Amino acid sequence: MILAVLSGFLVAFLLSFLGRFFKGRLSVLLGLLPLSIFNYFLYFFPYISAGKTLRFSYKWIPSMGINLDFRLDGLSMLFALMITGIGALVFFYASSYLKGHKYLDRFYGYLSLFMASMLGVVLSDNVLLVFIFWELTSISSFFLIGFNNENAESRKSALMAFAITCCGGFFLMAGFILMGSVTDTYSIRAMLFSSEVLKESPYFGLILFFLFAGAFTKSAQFPFHFWLPGAMKAPTPVSAYLHSATMVKAGIYLLARFSPILGNHPFWNYPLMIVGGFTMLYAAIHSVYRNDLKEILAYSTISALGICVFLIGIGTPYAIQAVSVFILVHALYKAGLFLIAGVIDHEVGTRDVTRLGGLRKLLPAVALAGLLAAFSSAGIPLTFGFIGKDLIYEATLHTTHYLPYVLTVLAVVTNILLLYSGFLAGIKPFAGSLPAEFNKPHYPSILLLAPPLALGIAGVLFGIAPFIADELLLRHTAGTIHGTAINTPLKLWHGFNIVLLLSAVTIAVGAALYFLVQPKAARIEGLDRFQRYAPPTLMDKIGELTRRFAFGYTRFFHNGYLSSYIVTIIVSLVLLIGYKLFTTVNLRVDLSNFTEIRFYELVVFIIMVVAIFITVFTSSRLTAIASISIIGLAICLIFVFYGAPDLAMTQFSIDTLTVVMFVLVLFRLPHFLNLSTTRTKIRDGVVALSFGTLIAIITLQALIAPANKEISRYYADNAYLLAKGKNVVNVILVDFRGFDTMVEIMVLTIAALGVYSLLKLNVKATDKE
């Protein structure tokens, strides 16, 4: 299993070195990767069809109890087959669609990386592992959406998609951590047994908020939907793969996976129904106003995703069965329609439906694929879409607690609009007369024709014989999502009932709308008046406000002056530590145990005070360095006075080395900039006195605080036994706190590099001025 998941990463890595061999005809061989993985998953069909769940575990970080845990059940099998099956068609399709592209090898590397990331998301049985693969899908999709990186709009779309999905990923991580904290496990399988614990937790609402944020951003739910139409700037194979069967379905998978854990609760059901219901209608309305094929498909995809969220929110057995079927229905017809749009654009050079027509005469195979996909999208009988649409109506009609008739009307209106947009994308380009400008298109290769035809035929095959998909997989998918078995079989014919009537109304009204309302170039202008209220515009405004805030914040706190940084850090420490100290600690000072000040101690103290004043008020660097060294030597004497000669020698060595380094570095630096004013000097004095006073109070308080020697006793007792060292301090630094020492070495290394760069600095005379 781990090889199947990680093989995409391996291929992406190898392509970075061997990619030049796959820029030509050999690129078609890369389609064997998803095809092989698809066949690998078919091997497990007998187990899944028998209702079994397969688990695979590989050690990853045993010391922390973290393993690579994978789970194959009805839900993950459905997604794995879509990812690899449709992925194989897209891989083969892309070898012809992008033939001759100078970055074809790079494209396949990104595509392989994305496929592996999606497989990791749907197969992982550990939420931490899910999150890692989740973020990898965002990163790889960023490269795919922005593949045409010479185009400014492609770069902007990629950045927008990356920003939205990664922001959702941040919330998702927080949700996973909360779930792990509440259940004391990060295993999804183990969380199934802690469902009630999660629902009774005071953090339940916060967990749902974080989880919804991750799912909604990835699956383009309102108001985060706008990144998906923008992502249509990507090459068509990317749109067909990411936005029909894989990336945008990741959020749906997430909700489906956690439905038996977090579902069947008002806080789960109502938000999903509201957001999903609004999204599916909103996006369906937008789809009928678009003229670009990929924009039509993008908004109809958003609507379909809204339907999935809506059904998961309803949560009844009918709704769960409907969403299980609809996930596959949508993947088949939408991937086909995207590929068809790509063929049209590739051969005739436009995706504008107002200009397209009559292409059936020149592209009959593509026209057939478009007809099959459009019929499945519309829910015409004998297609899989017909069964999917009927199940949606069954689900809404059986929601006795959620206003069934309102939900049913909402579903019918949405499906009518989706039928219209599906006909625009799958039938309109091929119907009617052929414009003269398209008389001599390039005839597509078999690699462009076969994938959409295969998807269209699959939609009809499952429509005529739905028991094939049902008994082999979808029944077990629904059972996994619902948490209990759902044994209602899929049938082509359920007799004359209200559901059949609703299907007939949907088809009749949608078809009439298609024939009566023709797409017009000016139609989209009607939406422009609302553009300033649209989520993309609001997001742009938020982005601009964020940029201004960041500019002001950076200008104030990161102004390039070290003194400003030090003041900010010290003031923050004084405020935080001072607040904690004066609000939670019972402060008192006990001077009864203090010894009298001896003459030599007073002399050392006076020397330190004089050296401090010289350091603060001198204008000479060398004088300041010499004064600091005197302070250090005085501290060494204090250590000697109080019986710590080893500490004194260590301090003496460090001070000597520090002074030498200061002299070497500061000697080469330019002269002081006369930026200090009376105001800044007063500010610095107040800050220094405040910090010094705070440290003095803490020290005095520590003297009377009861000493807890448990830790020091542990080190003393175990230094030799565990680390075989007699010097306790050395053992602590090297063994017990080895990571701290390693980080300190890294800090010193970075500081040394900074010192070296300053020594090599060659300031020009003009810069000095």
C-alpha cells in the first residue's frame, strides 16, 4: 500500500532528472502509473465487496508512536478508484493535449505529485497524516493551476487558490489537534469509538468550525467558492482532474469520513444543510449566466459540491446513499465535459458557446461523448445521473424534520439550472449549423477522443445496470459514511411515484429552458452591477487592508534599527513577566539572612557602577568594549568571592572571547550614526531601569522561595548511570538537553556567519553619507 501511495512522489522526483526523455512520444507511458495503481486497487475489490475494511501500518516515528496508517474501506476505495482511474485517462489525454509543450515533463511531475497527495488524503487513517497530504494537495495544485506561469492571470489564480486552501488547512490542523486532545488519539478508527466524548466536549463547536473551514475552502463552498472559477486558467487536463474528481472532492471526503464521528448532531447537520443548499443554488444560477465552457463547468461543479455538502448535512440513510452515488455520477460526467471542452478549445481555438455550433459534423465522436455526459448531467433515464438525481429527491422528501418540501423545491430548481448548463456545455457546441470559421479544424487524436468517450459510456453502463456499482462498491461506501449498513438496492425503475414526477418536471423545464433561452454575450453584464458585493471583490479589499496593515506594522516594528528591536523585545518581556509576577506571586523581601557588605565587595560594586556609566555615556566603541570587559571581570570576582571558581573561569573565558570578537567586528564597522536624541535616551534609560528592577525583584523573590531539588537530584543520581559521565553539567548539556545544545550551536553558527559577513562588508563612501 505504501508503494502505491508514494509511487507518485517517486515518479515526480525521477522526472526532475529524467524529464527530458518524456517530453515527446514517451510521455504517454506515464499514464501507466495511475493505471497500474488503479489495477492494484481492483485486486482488493473482493474484500471491499464483502464489506471488509483493510488496514496497513508502517513504522514511521516509533519513539513518538506515530506510524503510517492506511485504511481501505468502501469510502476510500471509491475515491482511490476515481483518483487513479480518471487520473489514468487524464494522463493519456494530456500527452496529446500538451504535445510539444516545453514543460511537459514538469507538468507530469506536478500531476504525479498531486495524485499521490490525494491518495494519501483518502487512504490515511491518522489525522496528522491526513493533514500532511492535505497540504501537499494544495502545494501541488498551486503548481498545476499556475502551470502557464507566463500568464499573469494564471499566476494570480494559483496564488488565490493556494491562499484560500492553505488558510483552510491551517484551521483544519487546529481542528485535528483539538480532536486528538479530546480523544487522546489521532487515529480516525479510534475516534469512531469516541464520538460521544467529542460531542459532549466543550470544544465540540470549535472543532466543527475548524473542520468546516478546511472542508469548505477546499470544496469551494460559499463564500470561498470564487477560487475555483479562477483556477480555470489552468490547462484543461488540470481542470478535468482537480475540479471534477479529486481536489475539490477532498473536502467532501473529509465531511463524509467524519460524518459517523461528528454527525447526527444539530451543530453538524444545520450548518452543512444551509451552506450546501445556498452554494448549490447560488452556483447553479451563476452557471447559466456564463458563456465560456470552462466557466460554465466551474460553476456547475461548485453547485454539485454544494449538493454533496447539502446531502451530508441531511444525514439520513437516503441522503447518505444519494451522496455516495452522486460523488461517482458527478466525477464521470464532469470529467468528461471538461475533457470535451478541452478538445473543442484545442481544435477550434475558442470556448465561447455563443460562437460554437455544428461541430458534430467535424467531431462526431466528441459530439457523442458530449451527448452522453450532458444526458447524465441532466438525469435522463438510462444514465447513471438519472439514478443519482432520483436519490437526491428521495433524500429531500424523506427529511421529516427539515422542511422536506422546501428542500425538495430547492433541489429541483438547482437541477433544472444544472441541466441547462450541462446542455450548454455538452450539446450546444455540436448542435445547429457550423460557423464558417470552423470549417477546417484539426481532427483530434485517439488520446483526446477515448477518455471522454470512456467516461460517457461508463455513465450509461452504470445507468442501465446500477447494481454493478452498487453491489461492488457504493453500498459499502454509503455504509462507511453513515456508520451502519445501508441495504437499499439501486434500481433503474421504482415505479410511478412523486420522485419520477419530479424527475420528469426537471427534464421538461430544463430542456424548455435550453431551447427558449439562448446564451448571449451581454448576459453576464447583468451580474456586473453586483460585482462590488461579490466575495472576490470583498476578498480583494481584505487583501488590500491586510497589505496596508502589514506595511504599517513592518514600518513601525521592523525599521532596520537594532536598538528598536531590542527595546521592543525588552518592553514585551517586562510587561508580560511583570504582569504575571505582580498578579500571581505574593511578593516579599526578607533581608534578615543577608550578610553585611564587606569592603572588597563594595570596591568591586563601585568599579562595576563606574564601568556601566562609562559604557552608557561614552561615544567611543573601544572605550565601551573595555568598560564592558571590566564589568565581566568584576562579575568573575564575585563568583570567586562566593565559592564558584569554576564558574568564574568559564565567565572569564567567555568575556575574553567576546571582547576579542567585539573588537574584530566593531573595528571594521562605519562610525556611529548620530540618531540618538534626548527623548530616545530617556526612553532607553526607563526601559533599562525597568528591566533591571524586574530582574532584581525576581532574584530577591527566588532567594526566599522554597527550593525544589527534585530535578537536580535526578540529574545527580542518573548522570553516570544513564550517560556514563561524572561531570553532571556536561552530561546535562550533551545528553539530557542535547537538543537545546544543538540549537544553541546552530544559533552560534548563524551568528558567526553574520559576523563574517560584517567583516567582509565593504561600505562605499556614498553609503557612509
